[in-house]
Amino acid sequence: MNERMSGTAEEIARYVVAEAVWAPSVHNTQPWRFVARGQQISVYADADRGLPVADPDGREMMISCGAAVFNVRLALRSLGYVPHTLVLPDPGQPALVAQVSWSERVPVAEFERRLSSQMHRRRTHRGAFDPDPLPHDMLAALRTSAARDGAVLRIVADDGRRATLAAAVQTAEQQLRLDSRYVRELARWTPVPGSLRGDGVPATSYPARTERTDPYFPGRDFARGHGWGLPPLGAAQAHRAAGVVALLTTAADRPADWVNTGQALQRILLTASTSGVAVALHSQPTELPVLREFIRTRLSGGAYPHLVLRIGMVAQAALSVRRHPDEVLFPSGDDRAIRRP
Ligand SMILES: Cc1cc2nc3c(=O)[nH]c(=O)nc-3n(C[C@H](O)[C@H](O)[C@H](O)COP(=O)(O)O)c2cc1C
């Protein structure tokens, strides 16, 4: 579909959800369900896809759903519709993340066209970056992107603070690898190579060999000793960089802040992607309360940290997967959308 076409509300909802599912989500759990009713889409969190060990409060689940809400809004804009979004509209239904409705149309702006073209193309980067500098004004654009949805992107430029944040990621990753409950949970979301699953982190999306950077931000151990992952692109290169390091934070730490963090995250990722800039995400230290509190008090001025971002230039080869939109889109009145199966 495009802005020159006019479809039925059902066709629009199908198109929008097919775009929304390409949002990032923790371990690619895709913890969402969509219910279409007339010119409105409701986004629900799917607690069956939550991570009780790594994410007991559902914060990362709500961030993931927030990223999908942003895609819903952007997909509607790409058709020229003006989305009206209510975040957590019903205190009696905490799983109802957002309701997005549409009616009038206004022309699509060029930046909206460019952002929406990245929804399918954007990929999470894992590993090091090329040493090339970011395009001029990129960081200012990303900071503005975060602020549009009520979050703050704090660039950690100082060498000492970068090293401290890297140490927090290392400590978290070490602790998580030693926690058998965490490892079992991760195993549920790391399918074997060649799997036909439409969720989880496939071996086509992470490097088989760790690329060390200085300072070093270790990735998650998705392969868990099996040797899975993408082979290196070429001969090992010297001078691979950690990238520009940043923290995505909010002033408060309520579910609405988590949803807005997800919206901000997706706007940041898509804005970066329009300029060929890739982003690596680390949520390991924010999954451990002591380390999250350490980052909050020492590195983010008291604001609540949600994700460590590394931003840089790199040729990406990662491939990801998604469930078919039919598995997550339900007509209004279908109980499967909001009840456990
Ligand atoms: C809240 C949240 C936390 C994430 N944490 C990590 C992380 O710690 N390490 C990582 O490699 N990717 C992380 N990701 C990225 C997801 O693994 C990724 O979005 C998912 O596998 C889908 O792949 P794609 O982004 O390439 O489409 C996170 C994503 C979200 C939304």
C-alpha cells in the first residue's frame, strides 16, 4: 500500500501490522498482539512471551511493545493517515499497551517517507564498528528523536565513563552466564541454525566470533558454546571500534515511561538507519538491579537507564526473522488476542 491508495480499514490494519512486527524486541520475543476494530488498532503485551528471569517486571517487554507502537504510527503516516495514540489507556487492562486510531489524511513528509522505508531494512548490529565517523549532526538528530517521545539519549563521551559503562556490561554478562535459570530462558529464544521458527534470535543475526573493542562491550552469549553464528565478513581488521556509546534513559520508571522508551528507541534506530548508521543494543546491565542502580546514580544523573546503545558505521550482514502478521493480528472480539491460549 502507499499514500495514493485508499484501502478498507481491514486492509489498512493488515498493512500496518505487517510493518509493526519488524520492531525490535528483547531476544526477538515479539511480545505483542494486535486487535483491529474499525479505524483503530489496539496493541497488547503478550505476557506468555515475557522473560520472567531476565525481565520480571516486564519493562523490556513494554519497551519492545512501545517500539511496535511507533511502527504502527509510522506505517499509518506512510499512508498519509494521522495517528491518534493513547498509551496505556485503561488502568484496568495493564496489558493494553496503546490504542492507535486514524481518520483524516495529510500529505506524507519526506522525513516520514525516509523513516518508514527503514522499518524492514533496519537490523540490530552485534560486534564492532568501522572507525569511520558518524555523519555530521547524526548525534543531535538522535538526541532529538529520543526527546520527541519523552526519553533522553545521553552520549557517554568521556573515556573514563565509557570504560565504567563497558565494565558494567562485562560484569552483567559474566553474572548472567553463570545463572542457570537465565541461560535456560535464553536457550528458549535461540533457535538452532536452520530452524524455521519466526521468532527468537537466529544464528544469522550474530557473529560466530567475538570482536574485541577497547573498551569491550560483550554481546549476549546467544550461541551458548555451540559455535553458531555468522562467519567474519573478511580478513580480521585492525582498528575496529566500539562506536559512540550512549544511554537511553527516562526521568521516571513507570510502565508508560517504558512504552515511551520503546517508541523513542525505534525512532532513534530508524533515524540512524536512514543514514546507513547501525546500532548495537546492550540491556544486560539493566537486567541486574544493582548494576542498573549503579548506572543510574553514577552515569545517568539519576535518570533511569533502559539500554546501552553503541552507534557506528558498518556493513551489516545480519538477517532476522518475524512471525507472520496473521499470527498476531486478531479481529475485535477474538479472545485469543488478550487471553492466554
Ligand atoms: C528492550 C530490548 C533489549 C534488547 N537487548 C539486546 C541485547 O542485550 N543484546 C542484543 O544483542 N540485542 C538486544 N536487543 C535487540 C533484539 O535482540 C533484536 O531487536 C531482535 O533480535 C530482532 O532483531 P532485529 O532488531 O535485527 O530486527 C534488544 C531489543 C530490545 C527492544
